[in-house]
Amino acid sequence: MGKITPTREHVSTPPPAAIPAAASADRRPKNVDAHPTATNDTTSSSPHSETEPIRTTPTSRKQKRKQRKHAALPPTPPSSDTEPPTKRTPPNNPPRTTAPPSIPPTPTMAKPALQKTYPLLICSLGNPGSAYAHTLHSVGHTITSHISAVKSYTPFAPGLAGRVARPDNTTYSFGPLQGFRKTNEKGVSEGEDDWTLWQSTSLMNVSGKGVARAWREFSAEVARSGRGQGRLVVVHDELESALGKVSVRDGANSAKGHNGIKSVQASLGGTKWWRVGVGIGRPESREPNVVAGYVLRKMHAGEMRAMEKACAGVVAVLREIAEGKR
């Protein structure tokens, strides 16, 4: 073979001068890793996977401080796109309620309960004395006397500026030395009508003052005993009504010429009270002398029986007043 003459391509050129490491580092971008960039080739021997973030070597103090700050923070939990974050209530602030369960709500102002029954003061009008007993004008006294006898009240005795009969609550006690003794109990027995019967001892035309005084004393007595509020009823004869007919009216209604009712109205003023009238009929003549003679005469047997029958109607009306139905 002939001699080979070397050309310029085969002549080795001297290597370039070594570049200082610091200078080469300054020329590289600051955020580029010194390792070669990973490729999508699955056979690559790069230590970084596709999902692993690329770590950079901090080259300045600011980056070092930022890296140390992020390293100290706790990891952020993954967020869910479907479930909203739960609102947490601070433990020191419990949910507010309208009122503590142990304290009942404030009740509204309750209306006072209605009284079921009312004690009655039942006043009868008439002329006093045996000369006027059982006359038509004193029918009120006849009615209250009959009620007292049927209900076994105590006999009429002085009291409340007139004559009074009350329920008989007398009982008897027995002792080995003293034997039987009467015991007076205060109040009214259970189931007994709380009625006080009162008869005027004044003349009919001026009986109002006695009724007013009896009502004041009775009201004070009821208040002391705690029996609630009493009511006043006046029983009287009623001219122009059929014999034995019972009617009830407000006390302030027209007296229809009855002088006894006029006297009571003038004495009681604005006091609320009731009138129970019992009919005694009327003579054919309207002459004053004839009418006066008619009402002041004594009743015969038939008229007395009519008054006794009328007592049932009077008692029925009195119970309606006592029960607040009138």
C-alpha cells in the first residue's frame, strides 16, 4: 500500500481551554436542573417519573428561605369536587336556642277564673208584725219562710239589721263525761245552697235602708270567709201578675208603682241586684182604697197553696242566679 498522507480532517486539533465551573454555572438558566431532562421514553434511565415534580437546587438565599418555609407547612389535604367543606362550629360557641330547656316560656296574662257559684243574700219585703203576716203585700216573707222550713234552715232570728235564717250546720259530739253536745260548724255543707234568708223589719215603703245595710254587712262577711263575691236578690209581691206567677228582672228596671222597690232602688244606687216577683193578682177596681184593702188582707187557703207551689219556681230562679246563669 502507498503511504497515506494525512489531511486536515485527520489532524487532531488541540482541545479548547477549560471553562471555569463558576462561569458555566452562571451561563445556565437559574431554574434548570443540572440533570438531563426526562423524556417520554419508558426505557429511559432517568430517576424522575412523569408524575414526580422536578426539584431544583436553590441558588439564592431567597429561594432557600422559600424552600424551608414550604417544608415547614403541613401537607394540604386533597379537596373533593363533589362534597362541600363541612362548616365547623367552634366548641366554645354552642348553637343558640330561644330559651334554656329548664326555663318554661313566660305565660301570657291569664284571665281570672269565673266564680262557679255565688253566695246569695235573699231579702224579702213586707210589713212587720203579726197583723201583716201572710197578707198579699207580704208575700215575700211568706216565700222566704216556706223555703227556710223546707230546707231546714235555722229559725229566723235578729241579724244583719233584720231577721236572718241560715243553713243549719249544727252537729253533735259525744263525750264519756259530757254526753252529747251541739257543735256549730262554720260554712256551708257540701252540696248545700249558700243562701242567707233575710226578712225586712221595716214598713214596706221605707225598707230600702234596711236592705242596703244588710247587703253591706253580708258582703263583708262573705269576704272574710273567703267565699268569693256574693249577690243580692229581693223577693216581693207583684200586682198585675197572675196568682203564683214567678218573674225575674234586673233590680234597676221600672218599679211599676211598687213603693218598696222604689225605696230599695234609691238606697242601693248603682249596686247590681236582682228582683224576683211573685204574682198576687189584682182586684177589678183600680181605686186606691180598693187596691190597698186587697193587698193588705190575709190570704185564704187557696192563695196560700198557690204561694207554696210558687216556691219551687222561686228556688229554680235563685239557683240560676247563684250559678251565674242570670
